[in-house]
Amino acid sequence: MHGILRIARGGADAVGALFFALMFAAFLLQVFSRYVLNAPLGWTLEACLVTYLWFVFWACALMLDERDHVRFDILLRVAPPPVRRLLAALSALVTLVLFLRALPATVDWVAFMAIDRTWTLGIRFDLLFSIYLLFMVAVILRAGAALLRQFGLRPWQR
């Protein structure tokens, strides 16, 4: 099982790198077109925005470990172990409940966004924002796993 997860992780990293490379290529093309050819391209800004959006949520959902995410854990680090465990469990529970509660409305909102498209590339907004659903599911799974870890269970280990 660890081999499959390692391959999937490598694939996710490759897709993230592709998003970043596409964003950077669109940026360089825009700079060249605007300042060398004196003929700015309208679609490159939108391409940068789309690839940036997808890169950020893809990376947060599939590329980064839990310890790589930004945290405000100053109080958690100085607390005694029992308090630390309680605060970690409470944090995971609150995150889990809030994201689970927001998921149905977010799915509805993303589906509703099918009524419009981006202005230059014509990408449907539901497809554009669907990456956020993947991010939400990843947060829910990670929060559930963090909560289980506080009770001594190891749902999946890295």
C-alpha cells in the first residue's frame, strides 16, 4: 500500500509542478509580448490566475503534509501533554465539523457557477472552482485523521 501512496504522491507533485510551470510560462509570454513585441495578450493574465488558483488548492490538498501548513501553535507547544492533546483534538473536531457543515452549500455554489464563464478563456466557473471541493475533502479527511490520532488510532501513516 505504501508503494501506491508514494506513486500517487509523486503524480500529485508532478501535476502541481505542471500548474506552476504553465503559470510561469504564461507570465513570461505576457512579459515578452508586452515589452518586446508591444502587443499585450489578454488571455495570459487569466491563465496565470487560473493556474495559480489550481496550484494553490492542489498543493494544499495533495502535496503538503499536515506539518507543512501554517499553524498558530504557540500555546500548543508550551502546554503540558494532556492539554496539548485536548487542544489538538478540539482543533481537529472544530475543523472537521465546520468543513463538513460547509460542504453541501459549497457543492451547491460550485454547481451554480456553471451559469457563467471566464471572460477571456471561456472556462466555466464551476470547473474553475471545483478544485476547492477537492481541497475541502482533503481538509475533512486530514481533520478526521488528526482527531483519530488523538485517541491513539492511526488511520493512515506517512
